[in-house]
Amino acid sequence: MRIALPKGRIADEVLGIFKRIFDEDFKFENRKLILKKAGFTFLNVRNWDVATYVERQAADIGVVGLDVITELRSDVLELLDLGLGKCRISVGGIKGDDGYKKKSEIVVATKLQNITKEYFSKKGIPTQIIKLNGSIELAPLVGLSDVIVDIVETGNTLKENGLEEKEVIMHSSARLIANKNSFLLKKPQILELVDRIREVNGA
Ligand code: PRP
């Protein structure tokens, strides 16, 4: 079974779960992108690419944030909320300034274009979306946008830049996902793994 993990802290935490299940060390060596152990092949993938590997069946299962699968509208099965990587997707803006609410069109900077479009269009609010790739908090500070839509974890980045959370769009956490065909083909193995993960993770 192939498992796509998002590089970094979440991958380490998931490998920690496997360590507890199998009582063996699971660790990617140096710069290696593949780890084979206990009948599993783990793939070390960028966060935003996990759903692509799973959707196209290059991996059977994967771990990815709900924010990512929502933004990408991934056609995958969601098996389990791992409760890791908890965060919110929120509208952020300059502290104490709610002037954006009175505008006929709001300029929003974000890397989450689909989530942003859907949120504001459901509210019937016209927006102009500016796609950025990172450091989103900078945009309202220099007049590039009225507000931002971004990931908020501790809230420190907003705070340290004189911004505040204005509206919460959604809550997110890491989910165990499966390719739909893989799930049909390997249902007993996948469900057994889900049970064992649930047991050690207390999810
Ligand atoms: C994310 C997000 C915020 C920050 C939120 O950025 O885009 O900037 O983390 O975390 P906090 O609420 O705990 O401060 P990331 O580190 O992924 O960098 P980037 O957006 O600049 O790529």
C-alpha cells in the first residue's frame, strides 16, 4: 500500500503513529522521497500535491488538510479526521478597520482562490481576487488588497502585522484520504489500518 505524506511536521506525526502501531522506527532517510517498511511505501510529497497523488492513484491513501482538498475540489474519499494540523481559514484585515464591509467590491488577496470565491459569492458580495503564493499578510498593509483570506493557526502572524481575524470561513485539520479505486480494491487492508490509526491516535 502506498501512502502519500505531506513533508514536514504532519509527516513526522503520522510516522510517529505508525511507530506506535508497529513498534518500529519509520523515518525518511536524508533526502530520500520514498520509505519502504512493514509492507507500506511512504511517499514524501509537498502538502499541496498529496491530493493529486491520491486522486491519480499514484498513492492509495494520503494525509492532507481539509483546506487543501476543499480548495482543490479533490475527488477522493475522506476516511478519518486525524485531528492534527488544526487551523482555520479566515478573512483577515487591518485591526480596527472594518471599512471593507461597506465597499461595493472587496479586493481580496489569497492563495485559496476557490474557497474565497465560494465564500463571498454565497454572501452575494462582489470581489476581486488577487492570487498570491505566500506572505499574504503583506497585501493589506501596502494597499494591494482590502483584506486577505488565509490560514490562521495561532494568530501570531496576523497579530504581529497589525491585522486581525474578521470572519472565520472554515475549520481545517489533517484528514486521511483514499483513492476511490484503491478503496474498492484494498478495502479490508485500508479499513484495518484506519482502525489501528484510530486506536493509537484516539481519533
Ligand atoms: C501560514 C499562513 C499564515 C501563517 C499562520 O503561512 O499562510 O501566514 O502560516 O500561522 P499563525 O496563525 O500560527 O501565525 P506559511 O508558514 O505556510 O507561509 P506562507 O503563507 O508565507 O507560505
